[in-house]
Amino acid sequence: MTKVPSPPPGPKVSSPVIEKIVEKPAPDTETKKDESSGSEDSSSDSGSSSSDSESENEEEKKKSKGQGEQQSSGAIRHRIIYVVCYIHLSTNIFLCSSVNIYNSAPLTPFRESRQLEIEKPEEKDIKSDSNAKSVKEQKDLPISESDTDKKVSIFNSDTDGENMHGGNDPDEVEAGEKGATSYLSRIGVKPGIPVEGSVTPMFEGKSDIDLNSIALSNEQVTEISDYLAKKDDIKTFSLRNACLDSDKFENILKALKTTKSEIQMINMNLNKLNATSAKEIGELLVEKPSLQILLLHGNPVGDTGIKYISESLKDIHSAYLSHKDEENPPKYCQLLELDLGDTAIGDEGVEHVSTLLESNTSLKTLNLNGNTKITVAGWKRLGKALKKNTTLHTLTLDFNTIGDDGIAGLVSGLKDNQTLKVLELEEGSISDEGGRKLVELLKCNTTILDITVSPGNAISEKIRGEIVNYLGLNKAAAQPKSS
């Protein structure tokens, strides 16, 4: 009878289950064989016949053979159990070791990013959406002080920041090509949204009529005009981005002229007013001496429209000078802020603005953003006017193709100016050459406290640093000396 071989040796393991299986002895086949032989002897001693003995022997052989096959099957089962348990234990040991190694190993950049995703999945969402979030914030929030809803005294303020209402007016920032192009066309403006029904509940009982980004219908314009004409306590009037053309504005203008309210600010930014509307606004300035702030950003009034407004302001100032020494002089409009940004003016329009500045009216803040038709000749003319001007505090020239030659023309006049404090030149196509001109300006003009040249200009960090240093010196010198 064939002896069943024992299973091959394997690695020593500490599992009690496997040790129990390995130490369990297989059935002793030799012992069973002896027992089988003993039964044969006792059978022959009983006096059975030889044929019966042979028959019994054959049966015993078959029985022994079946037992051997049964023993072989049992050994195979033991071996299978052993192998399965060994594989299971080895796998667990490997996995545990792998986890320990992973947790104890220093974080590689890849592991660090994956670890952050596992531990703080919400941060991944924030990072992946950072660009979209930035765009959304710029769309939802105003990008200049001109559109913020803050309650401060904006009239006769000593700080220019509180008087900047025109500025970079549009409320939506979209991707666009680089370079100085028309500010509004470059970033786009969300159109006004139509509103059904009456708009009076939006401002009724208030001293400010402020309707922003509402596409007003003819009926709503008439409603506003009738309300304004009857009121005597309106201080500010703002129909910004209201889809107003010259025809609709005519009704508004009549109400502005007839109302007893002493309106101090008119904001018509981002509408479609043309030169004809600008002429009527010039007439309004004569009739409304209380007006201090006029915002026309984004209206295509052009050079002709600027001419009407400038001439009206000059005439008003001349009349004021001729009567100011009288015992009871008449009141005249003393405009403090004028926003002509993106009004499609060129060198001719700059000529009218320059003569206005040379007249030294009451104007303190002027915005000419986004008028890319102005050439180097126009900037040189403006520089000459600034040389004579003694009233302007803030000049905003962002998003213009000024260039280095245009800067040189401005600087030539600003070197002798003693009142300008803020000069904004973002996106002005200025390089290091123009930057050095600005440094020269600050060396001889200690009145200027702020020059903005970033972003959008190719001025090196070194030169920008020099500009910042000289501005710091000017600010330090402007601080009141302690007694």
C-alpha cells in the first residue's frame, strides 16, 4: 500500500489556526494495516475453508485500498487548507506593512495633493473653482468707488476718494485682449433688465432716486419724470445703465429743470446720450447751481458734446467771477467732479477740456478713461493745460493709448503743477521710458501723492520701485508736522 507523502514545508507562521492544522497528525496507515492483518489471522483460526479465506482476503484488500484513497484525500484537503491559510496570512501581513510604510513615509508632491483631497475635499473644490470665483466676484461687485452704496458725505469733501463717482464704472469684467482699448468695449457691460409695472416704490419717500441697471420703458420714464417734477427734496438722481437714449432723456431733462429739488449729483453713466443730450445738459448746468457732480461715463457724446459742456462751465465760471464780490451774488454751478470716461472723444474734445482746465473752474476730479482716439498731440495739449491749472486734485487716464511720448507731454506740464495729488495711468501702453519720465516728475513735484501704473504697463519692477519710493517721500513731506 502506497504511503501518502506529507505536505511540503512552508514558512513558519505565528497563526494559531495554521499551527493547529500543521501539528494535527495524519491517520496512521501502518496501524490500520496491522489491525487488518490481525483480523485475517483470527478469521483463519476459526476453521473457515481456503476459498472463504481467499474471498475474505480479497475483500480486505479492497477495504484497505479504499482506506488508502480516503487517507490520500484527507492529506490533500489538509494541504489545501494549509496553503489557503498561508496566503491569507501573508496578504494581511503585506497590507499592514504597506499601510505603515505609506503613513510613515514623507509626503511627495503627488501624495500631498492626494492627501489633501482625502482629508479636505472641500478645499479641492475651492481651488479648482478659484478662477470662476474671481470672475464671479468681479461681476457681482462694483469695481470702483463710484458704484458702492455707502452713506458718506460726498459733497464738498476734503478727500478725493469720496468724490470719485465716475471712475471705472462698468460692473462686469469679462476676458478680453490685452492692450489699451475702449474700456467699455473691452470688458463689456451687462444690459439693463426690464422690470414690469411701476418703479416708484423703489425710491418713493427717499431723497435719492437711484435705479441701477433697469431697462426703463417709455411709461416708466414718464412715471419718474412726473415724480421728480413734484418733489422738492431730491439730492441725487441716478439712472445708470437704464437704456436711455436722447428721446427718453428729453422727458427726464424737463423734470430736472422744473423740479424745486436742489439736486447735487446726476449720474447718467452707461446710457446712449449723444451730442444733443450733452447740449441740453450744458443748459441744465446753468439752471441748476446746486449741481456738484456730473457723471456721463460711457455715453457717446463725442467731441461736439464735450464742447457744449465745457463752454457752459466756462460761461458759468466767468459769470461767477464777475459777480462774486457783490453783496448778494447770484448762485452759480460749482461743479466738483466730471466723468467723461469712454465718451468717444479725440484730440478736438481734449482741446475743449484743456481750455476748461485753464479757466481754473471749481473742478477737482476729472475722468477721461477709455478715450483711445486721443493721440500724442492731445496728451501734450492736456499737459500744457495742467501747467496752468490750480484746482484739479485727481486725474484719471486709465485705458488710453498714451504711450511714452504721451507721458512726456503730460509730465512737461505737471512739473509746474502744484495741486494735482492723484494720477491714474493703468493700461496706458507705457514702458520703462515713460516710467523714467514719471520718476523725473516726482523728483521735482512733491505735491503728487499717488500714481497708479499697474496693471497694464510694461514698466519694470525696478522703475516701479523708484516711483513708489518717491511717492513715499512726498507723502511723508505732506504729513502735518507735530508741534
